[in-house]
Amino acid sequence: MTAEEKKMKSIWFLVGLMLTFMGAIVTISGVYYLFNPTNTKTALAELHPDLWWGGIIFIAGLIFVLTHRNKHRG
């Protein structure tokens, strides 16, 4: 193996992938509950925090992925 093949991706790239994936899941569940509300009401449910936090997590994950996609460790 050459030195180029031994280089690993940055851990922040993988963190970004995980955040992007989790943010997408939370956002999709928020969209589902926006159109299919439950009978049980919680505090501040009308603000739809799952949509806000899902979007924030998704954008943060994309920032990590895009800024660390070409960085290697090793």
C-alpha cells in the first residue's frame, strides 16, 4: 500500500454524515406530525420544535460534511 492509500477520512466528516442523517430523520418526523397531529398536546407543540431542530441538525451536518470532505488524517 502506498502512503496515499493509508490516509483516513477525518472524524468530523463522519460526524457530519451522522448529523445529516439524524437531522433528516427528525425533520421527516416533524413534517409527518405537522400534517398528522396527535390528540395529546404538549407545551409549545404549536411551534413544531422537531422541524426547527431537525433543520438545524441537518444544516450543521451538511456544514461538517462539506468542510471536511477532502481532509484526510494519517
